[in-house]
Amino acid sequence: MHLSLRVWRQKSASAFGRFETYEARNVSADMSLLEMLDEVNEDLIASGGEPIAFDSDCREGICGACSVVIDGVPHGSRHGTTACQLHLRHFKDGDTITLEPWRARPFPVIKDLVVDRHAFDRIIQAGGYVSVKTGGAPDGNAIPIPKTDVDRAMDAAVCIGCGACVAACKNASAMLFVASKVSHLSLLPQGRVERERRVLAMVRAMDDAGFGACTVTGSCEAVCPKNIRIDVIARMNREYGRALLKAGFVE
Amino acid sequence: MPLDAHIPSGPLESKWERHKSDLGLVHPRHKRKYDVLVVGSGLSGAAAAATLAELGYRVKCFCFQDSARRAHSIAAQGGINAAKNCCNDGDSVSRLFRDTIKGGDFRSREANVYRLAQISAAIIDQCVAQGVPFAREYGGLLENRSFGGAQVSRTFYVRGQTGQQLLLGAYQALSRQISLGNARMFTRTEMLDLVVIDGQAKGIVVRDLVSGEIASHAGDAVVLATGGYANMFYLSTNAKGCNATAVWRAYRRGAVFANPCFTQIHPTCIPVSDEHQCKLTLMSESLRNDGRVWVPRRREDCAKAPGSIPEEDRDYYLERKYPSFGNLAPRDIASRATKEVCDAGRGVGPGGLGVYLDFGDAIRQMGIERMRERYGNLFEMYERIRGENAYEVPMRMYPAMHYTMGGLWVDYHLMSNLQGLFVIGEANFSDHGANRLGASGLMQGLADGYFILPYTIGHYFASGRPSKAPANHPGFAAAETEVKARLARLLSVQGKRTVTSFHRELGRLLWNDCGMTRSEAGLREALRRIPELRAEFWGDVKVSGSGGELNQDLERANQVADYLELSELVCRDALMRRESCGGHFRTESVTEDGEAKRDDAQFAFVAAWEFRGEDREPMLHKEPLEYEEARMSTRSYR
Ligand SMILES: Cc1cc2nc3c(=O)[nH]c(=O)nc-3n(C[C@H](O)[C@H](O)[C@H](O)COP(=O)(O)OP(=O)(O)OC[C@H]3O[C@@H](n4cnc5c(N)ncnc54)[C@H](O)[C@@H]3O)c2cc1C
Ligand code: FES
């Protein structure tokens, strides 16, 4: 098939960017979108041009590296799919596809389609863990955990930290990301011990990083490649309220 | 240079316990004085960095991705082994040990493997404490599944995302140490050289992948946790960014490289669909718990729809050849059996390069819901890539390059022959011999990082060997200059061929001549061709952009340049090893019924290669393998 591409090109963080047009000729419908970009880059390199920079690693939808807005939708409009798993069979011959980086103030563009997502790491560093050291852990079966709790914890823990939720939100809110971690850990007995401290610290880090407020539009849920449900946000809000009450103050 | 593995004396079962209490300790107050550079943030690297920081060392951790959480370990699907005997099916430390030694076809070091089996249970406990949501039964206890090469169920898992959850556990532990100021993380930073001063590893040279700046970091010890080199084959199940640069640079600085030819081909991957494909997708071995592998009995049936082929015309070749292990035969054996039936013209799908993995029986027995629960995400992944629903039609599978058992040589302390250079996880060679069993890579990475290195590195510091090398030592500037010159050279060739075209050609050559089956003639041809290809690369490669910016083409070029050297060592090692063992099948060494013939009399050793300069052949050192406990027997899974 033959596709036309409008791709955001930006030399560096401080440079101005603009769309450039490329043609992807003779590509196969079995290719993924990123494999097509590989091909376009091969041609660009061979003809002395500069290849399009984009992040990717696993190409299996699990590492969360790939981050391309496809025709206005982070990871494209196929449900529960990362850009690296989006195959060309879902496009029509002759289509024009527009590719852009995540656009959100806390995720500055580094180059072309590559953005800086360190803000997510900082949020986890603020409290997205269980404070246990290596060694001395009790037997893994010492505390039985109801299967339903583990299953719900895992439904939230599947987050790949790609940032599509932020890119889709008109306020650039990171609530889905933060709530996934808060839910995962607060659903398990191991994580419950420091649940109050965790949620307060993570929310503060999220605000400090410049992410916007959540107005519950659900656009994050719609683009999440792991189908994480917006329910986790409700759970986090409850956790947050609970933590504030317990801490004895309400802002 | 004699290689001493420093295996402690005494009975196998008590070696590690006794040795641990003999190891030197660093006083908590003094730990702050030691800088440890951990290169890699996968399971082994993140576990080590977190644990060392908890102990009080000053840790710097490096990875090339934009976040530590994206290391390749994230992609592991199936599970992690541990001898907890949760199923009351007769598992024990000694059984896990024996299975792993046998799975590795008696080419791994006994004492290391025993220790690994001993530590395995503590890993699961540690991960549970971190909040890893392992699968549980209705009663709330941990659930297990079976994996290849074992007759007990000892594999712990988190749906089809075990690696992800284990890695996030380690990443979160590391994040906590970062927030406490005990560790610093350098992302989008690639190590391009090792700095060795007076025979001791003293630092690394790195490139900031965003600015292109070259800088060095000095440390009292360097830990390489940089993963395997399966990507050398171009098409593999590894992530695109996996590479061999760190270990290869260390080799060129004097670290010996062990068993480079021991590479693993995974039997169940989604077959290649077209020539532009850049990577292959693994379907977890856990699928073989419930999936049955078959091809048509007759070649004429191969083009027919699988559903139209009656039971009696199907050949369940793994069940037929290996009745006691059946579909759960170890990877090397299953891969080879698959290649055999396809070579005999009975493969299915494009080019006849595929076999069926059929869930029909399991679905009939357990119901579709139970299947969905077990493998839902894998079926989904298959459908996404193939556009076919595996609940209705069998999956099509073909073997693909997956894992590298070979790696830098390390002793019992996980230290290489270079003082102060520790190597952990897939990057070392230590525990899997000639073939790794499923679900034991994660186990080894975490054992190394959480429970072994933190003890042995302390001993290195305590024994007073390391001397401080200041960051302004001329050794650093010299290494930086070399790195800069090499990158400049890559950019200056400005030839006609892209980096990928070289990589693809190398991959094809290796797959054909140094893949599942190897022959003297094929290997000799590869050894003739690789230097030619390398010369063509340096004479005709085209790398775009400059060194002072984010330049993925340059990153790739540098990695492929290293593959063009490493591949030669791999073939050289394969040629030397004139026996069939594990993933290494030599056509010159087969039994009468066509099975692999191992040659213990001549090859029961670890082959460790020493670099002696570009224009000299590397030198082979042999570390003999002696077994006290395991009996070297011919592997049989029949
Ligand atoms: C698809 C797939 C599925 C698997 N499933 C299983 C399974 O179910 N069970 C199992 O036990 N094993 C499995 N394995 C094997 C297992 O996942 C790996 O062996 C293991 O995760 C490797 O961990 P590691 O810590 O050694 O390295 P990796 O996770 O590969 O991490 C390497 C790290 O090193 C960094 N790095 C590399 N080079 C450099 C450099 N030059 N400079 C800076 N940083 C660098 C990377 O950024 C990364 O952080 C699977 C492997 C694959 C490919
Ligand atoms: S490349 Fe890993 S999720 Fe897309």
C-alpha cells in the first residue's frame, strides 16, 4: 500500500518545529506503524536526509517507550493498542497519516517525536513504592491475598508509563498514571501500610511537575493502551480524602 | 592467565551459607566512601542498584532508555522459577538445581547453579513484599504453572506480564533510593567504554544520548548488567535497543568472554511475515502447558485449513518423540524438532516455516473463560500481530533467536578476571550452561542483583584490593579520546549503505551458519565472510547527522560495528566446540538416531576467550567443569 505522512520535525528542544511530508510507498499491510517509519528512515538516510527521531524499544506494547500521536490520538484510534502494535492493515491505501509527539507542558519535546517523560519517574520516586529493603521479607504465602484483590491490583499495575493519558487530556493531567500506582499498591496488604503517605506525596509530586487538574472527561481511559479504567481515579480520590482526614487537615 | 572461579570448598549444599559468613564486610560508616557504577537498570541492574544503595554505597545507575522502567526485562512474559514446593509435587532445591544443570546440558558451573536454586525462594518473598501482584488461588495463596524442562510446577507468574511486574518492583525500590539520595539515575546515557587502570575497573565513558556529550564517571567498582546480545542476529525476540556494546568494550579492555556461541533459539515465536520486519515476537513458553504442537503427517495436507485435518492425520511430534515431557520439552530440543519437521517439508504457513500450536483440546476441557484468564493477553497479542483469533484457529509458530547464555566470564563472586568489574544478569555466562530453561532468566537476574552481588562486592572492597583512581587520571581522558575518534570515524565514512542493511546481512549469515544447526563448513564460511563484511562496513557505511545531538542512527552504527566483531568470536567459539550440546547442535556430532551427541571427554569446559589486539587471534582459556553432585548423563526427555 501507499501512505502519505505528515510528520512533526523539530531539531531540538529549543528549535521551532513544523510538519514535513513524506511518502511511504510499497509498504505492506502486515507492517506496524513503527516498522513503516523504519522504512521511511532507511530511505531518508540513503538519500542524505535526516531520519525521523522516535522512541521505541520492545515493539510489543509493554515497555511504554513509543509515544506518537497518530491523527490526533495518542497511539492512534485503535482501542488498547500502542503505536508499536498498530498495524497498517488498519489504514486504507492512499491515506494521509499525521504523526506528532506527545504534547503536554510537563513532557517537553527533545527532538521530532521524542519527548522527555522524567516527570513520571519523579512521581514514582516521591512515593510509588513499598518501603521494604532487600532481605528479611516474610514468606510470600504468609499473608493470603484474596484472588479478586490481586486481580484488581494487577488491572491497575499493568500501566506501562507511556504517558498517553497525559497527552490525551486537555489539562495534561497525570491522574490515570498516578491513580494506577496508588490503586495497585493500596489494594494489596503489603502496600496498605504506608498508603496515606504515598498518596499525599505522589499527588504533591504530580502537582509540582506541572500536570493539570482532572475534570473527569475520560479521554485518558479512551487512549490507555492497557485499558486501565477511570475507576482507579475514583479510588485514588478516596485514598486521598482518607489520607487527608487521617492526617488531620483538609486543605 | 589462569582463570580461578574461586569456588568455596566444602559440601555443595553449604558452600554459599558458609562462604557468606566468611566474606569480608565493610563497616556501615565506610560504605559511603565507595562509588559503585551500575550499568543497566533491568532486573539484575535495578535490583543491584537498589540493594547496594540501601546498604549505604553511593550508587550511580545508567540506562540508554528514557526511564529505568523500560529495560528489556519488562518484556518477559511467562514467569519465574523458585523451589518453594507450593504444589506439594516433590519440588526441592536439589531438584531445581538438577533440572537447571541438566537443562544446561552439563555446561554450567555446579556451585553457581546450586546457589541459584537455594536463593530462588527468597526472591519470591522479596517480590511479594514489594507489592508484586503474583497470581493467587482462590484461597489467597500463590499459584504456580509448569515450564519446559521440568516435571513439577514451580513457576510463579503475573498473568503474561511477569517481567514487567518484577521489573517495576525493582524500579520502585531503586526509585525509593533515588529519592533518599543514595542512588542517582542517568537515563538516555550509553556506556561506550570501560576504564581500566592497573588491571582494575575504575570507571566508564558514556555518551549523553540527548546532547551527544562524551563524559566519564569514576567508581570503585563497575557492575555490568547490560543484558544479552541476541540482537546481533538482527531478527530476535529482544527489544530493539538491546546490544552488546558494554560487554564487548569490556572484552576489548581485557575481560574474558565465556561461551560466546551458546545462544538460545526459542521454539514458539510468531513467524516472520515479510522482509521488512525488524523484530520477532515471542509467545510465552507457558502456552505449551496447554497448547499442543503439531504439523500435518503428510506434506500434501500442509496447505489445508488446520481444522479440516483429522486427528489421525496430525503429527504431534513433540509428544511422539518425547513422551514424558511432550510439549514441554526444553527449548533447544523443541526448536530443533520443529526445524526438522519444517525442513522435511511439513511446515505450515508462508514458506513452510511454521507449526501449529493448538489450544482446541484445552479449550474443550477447561472452557474458554479459564483460557482467557491464563493467556488472555498472549492471545490478544497474537491476534493483533497476525489478525487471527487463536481461540478458533491454532497459532502458527516458528523458532527465533531469543537469549544468550554466553557472556563475560565471572567467578563465584560474579567478578570478571578484571578486578572490580562485576557482571550480572544475562550479561554474564554463569548459570545456564548451553541452554537456559524457561523462567530461570528472571530468577538468575534477581538472585545476582538482590542476593549475591551485595555480599561479594563488599568483600572486594573489604579485602583492600581497590585503590582510588582520581577522575583526572589520564586513563579517563585517553578512553574518552578513543570513543570520540571512533564516533567521528563512523560519521566520516559517508558511504552508500545504511547501518540496517549491514545488520540485516550479518543477521542472515549468522542465522544460517551459526543458528540452530552448525557445521564445520558453514562456520568456516561465516568466519571468512564476517571480516569482509566488517571491512565493507567501515568503507561504505552511511551514518546521518552529527555527534552533538540525539542521533539514533549513530547509536545503531556503533552497536552494529561491535556486532561485526563479536559475531566473529561467536563463530570461532562455535567452530572450536566440535560437539552438540544444548542450543549448540553440530552436524558432525550426532548419535545414530539423529540426536545431539555431547562430548564430555573433550568439551566439558567453559571456553573463555581473551582479546589480544585487533590483528591477533584471541586466546582460549579453559575452565574445566567438574561435577560433585550432578551426574553427567546423556540428556533424555523421552
Ligand atoms: C520476549 C522475552 C521474554 C522473556 N520471558 C522470560 C520469562 O518468562 N522468564 C524468564 O525467566 N526469562 C525470560 N526472558 C529472559 C529475561 O527476560 C532476560 O534474560 C532478563 O530480563 C535480562 O535481564 P538483565 O537485567 O540481564 O538485562 P536487561 O533487562 O536486558 O537490561 C539491560 C539494561 O542495560 C542497559 N544497557 C545495555 N547496554 C547499555 C549501555 N551500553 N549503556 C548503558 N546502559 C546499557 C539497558 O538500558 C537496560 O537497562 C525473556 C526474554 C525475552 C526477550
Ligand atoms: S515500543 Fe515498547 S510499548 Fe511500544
